[in-house]
Amino acid sequence: MSYVADLHLHSRYAYATSKDLSLENLATWAKLKGIDLLASADFTHPVWFAELRQKLEEVTPGLYRFGGVDFILGTEVSCVYNEGGRQRRIHLLLFAPDFDAVGRLNLALARFGDLVLDGRPTLSLSVRDLTGLALGISPDYIIIPAHVWTPWYGLYGSKSGFDRLEECFMELAPQIHAVETGLSSDPAMNWQVPDLFDKTVVSFSDAHSPAKLGRELTVFEGERSYRGLADSLAANQVAYTVEFYPEEGKYHYNGHRNCGVSQSPEVTVQRGTKCPVCGRSLTLGVLHRTRQLSQGEFTGCRGLDGFIRSDLGSPPFIRLVPLIEIISETLGQGQATKRVQAEYQRILQELGSELAVLIQASDGDLEAAAGERIAEAILRVRLGNIQVEPGYDGRFGQIRVWPVGAVADPDRLGSRRFFSS
């Protein structure tokens, strides 16, 4: 038994998020994307917490349902504190076994931060102490370090992170069974890091709007329940993960956004970590940091189905581009235009969820439902036949499915032979 999960997202009460992030919209978009299990998000916020208690119906212990979609109680928090002579800013994902455990944790956390100001609260509490607090309330709490390589807020981040999980969680490190990759890294970048050899690597969307759900996903093996999820994380029971192309993440390369400087790790090693324009320190990105802590670089082996596999026994993964972006580029029109939105809905009606379209649909079914050009674009993405300009220092990377000039005429039908490269 397997199920599709996105367990890192937000409500409308979190900073810089869409006002459309309601339970109703989350359930609607989860069905469009093909997601079976969502986190409730932001359970520390008192207004959102009250809405969750009112609307979520418990199915089994720790598993709730709304709008035909299953939920578990989960949130993201930001720990900001001083340790080891440095300021640490680490984001964590917390998952609770029931509403009572959430209520008790919220009461305790109110002493360390303003829970009303932001759905993802900033807490003056160390990661170790927060973990101990949660596990003291209930040993069934699940803690996952969020987007672990992000420079500013990741556990291994270059700006405020640690070199090892144990340095951060101390004696509670054995209670941490999984880490989240974040948009700027994928599992292959984590496979050669010794600190993660015995950890489950998961990926979620960190969605700040309903349409961003599912841009990264984890497909778990096992029972769809709170206990089943905990068991799967402890035993690395992951069927596969769906990933952003990590170059598209906004911290993949090293760089300095204000000066427009972007560098690969190789260039930074040669030239140093100072910006060549202004002389300030570059933000060292995820690729640089993973290489610092790894035993080598693993490129992976991509199969004809688009999945990348290792010989280490790790779960496979596939890199994808959201369907709306593929359609938009192929038609040469903005993602919010009526034509692109209509095409997106029409393809889903023909073939099912977005996950089914991007991964499972055959060449013939894609062409019959979406037309030759969009079908070819989806297949190009599956097999990595794209162009990427890496993101850096807070600026998202740029993905091009088609070679420059190949889509100048939005109504022209191309052939696979012409567009292959």
C-alpha cells in the first residue's frame, strides 16, 4: 500500500502566504495534484487551530479528514537562538498525534514567541530544547528538520547551521529519523553525506499558495495513518520522491543577488568566497554545502521512465516541472491566462491528477489528451531534456523546456524529431 504525501505547507495566517489558503482550497488542490495526505499546517496559530478543531474529522487516531482528503496535524516553526558562538536559525517540521498534544505544546510555546503574529512562529528556543519539550508532552511527536540545506534556515545551512545532526539535537539526535531536502537539493545530493546514511530523505512543497501544493512530494509505503507514517519514516519506507529540478531552487548556486553574481562551487573554490563586485561575503548555496559535507559526488542513473536510482538501496526519485509551467511555456502565454488555465483543467479531466499526467501517462495518452507539443514537453521534462539557469542567493533559477526560439509560434505544431536534442 502506498500513498502520496505533502507535509510541509502553510495556512493564510503565515507570513507571505496567499489569502486563499483555506482548508477548502487545500482539499480541492490536493485532489487536482493527486495528493492523498496533507499536513494541517500552522497549528500553533490560535485562530487556525480553532478552525482545524472545528472542521477536521478524526478517521483513525492522529488521522483526520476534510473535503475527501486526509490530514495529519503538522506545522513549521523557526528556532532562533545562540549556540556555539553563533546565532542559529533552524526551521523544523512538527507533527502531533492529536489535538490535545497540540494544545499542550501551544501553551508551552507561547512563553517563547508570539504565536499570533505568524503561522510559522519564531521561537527563542534551541532545537534540542524544543524537541525535548515536544517529546515530553507526547513521545509520539514527529520532528523533521525542514529544508536542511537552505543557507539561512537549514540545519546544515552555510549561514547558521551545523555540520552534524548530533551537534544540533545533542542526545536527542536518535529521535530524528528523517530530513527534508528542500527545493534546492534532491536525494542524490544527500546520498553521499555520511550524517544522513541512516536517515529517511523526504521532500515536500513548502507551499505558500494552494497551486504550489505538490511541487515536491513523497510517496510512502505502508499504512496511511499517523502511526503508519511514523513507522515509515523510521524504516525508510519510501517508494519514491518527486523533486524540483534543484537548480531551480533559489539557493542552489553560490552568489550575491544585489551584484548579480552567481558562481558554481568550482569557481568559488578557485576565486574565494568574497563577491568580486562589492567584496562582501557570497551566500554559499546548497550545492556547495552538500559537497563540503559529502564523501563524493553522486550523479545517479536515470532510467527510461525518468526515475533516478542509486546502487545504495536508496529510494528513487524523479525531477519534474509543474504542469502549469510546462503549458505556459509551450503556449507562450502566462500561467494566469485563461488559455493556459483552461488547458490545465482540460488535461487533468482527460488524464486524472497532475501527478498521473507528469509521471504515469503514456506517450500516446499524453498526445491524445494534450496535443503533440505539450505531450513532448512533458516527456522532455521526465527525461531531463531541458535547459536550466541555477538559482542563487534568494533568486529562483530558470527552467526552459524548449530551446530558445522553438516556441516562437504558439499555434505551430512541432515534431518530436525537430524538438529532440
